[in-house]
Amino acid sequence: MGAIETVTRDLAQDWPEALYDTLKTAGIRHISYVPDAGHSTLIRLFGDDSDVVANVLTTEEEGVAIACGAWLGGMRSVVLMQSSGVGNCINMLSLPVQARMPLLLLVTMRGEWEEFNPWQVPMGRATQAALEAIGVTVLRAETGADLVESVAQAVGMAFDGDQQIAVLIGQRLLGKKKW
């Protein structure tokens, strides 16, 4: 039997790769996303993976419905979005909450650390409260190590406990956005 390769990563920099590994190990075989710079490495890694189905969305609430359908079809899914997209999903989130279907959302935050676009601030402030008001459990990560650990926890909560979990990825971890 061959040796198992262990990869040591600098989670301050290589968190997207470690996050990909965590999600793959957890059996994620489907992703939906609206293109976002904060998720770009994760999107590329999953897009290059022939074992994963990837859907580019026109709007974030489609991702919630598709994730529910993927679950009914026997697949674990993750929806990637930006905090501004959470506002688009509030009504659709009633589907997994009321039907008690597992849901895993990874949300890159805007309107926080070094934000240059004032239009991002209101939804950035409201994201966590809006998710919690509809019944979604929110975890938050500010460092790469916290993010990988939080996502590993969120996967278990969602898929083993039929919960709806959003992991908010702090803007400080993502770095300053530029036009």
C-alpha cells in the first residue's frame, strides 16, 4: 500500500487550496457560484476538477435552489457568493430552512476592511443578521486557519445535521479590493 502524502500549507496565504482540500475530503461534488474575486482560486480549483459539477449563476438565489436539488439527487454542494448576494437570497432561503435540507454557503464579505465602494457597506453590515433572521446558522472566519477549521465544522453541521450554515469570510482575509 502506498504512503499517504501530507501537505503542509501556510494558511495565511494558501487557505484557498486548503479549503478546496477540506471540501473535497468532505465529499463536495457540486458548486454553484456568481464569479467573485474572493472566491477565484477556489472556483478555478473546482472548475479544473473533473469529479465536480460547477454551475455559474446569474443570481445567487439560483444557487440555493440548485444546492437543494443537488442534495435531493445525492450530491453534496456548496454555494459561493459575496455578501451583497445574500440580500438576493433571503426569500429562497426559506426552501432549505423549512424543508430542513442541508445547505452550505461560503460568503466573501464586502463593506468592511479597506472597502472602497460605499455601495457595499449596507449589505456588508446586514449580512449576518439577515441570515440569522431567516434561520441560517452563521460562522465567521478572519484568518486562513479559522476559515479551514470553520468550513470543516460547517460541513458536518450541514450534511450530518441537516442544517443551513453560512461561513462568512472576513474582508481582512481577502485583502483590499481594487477596480
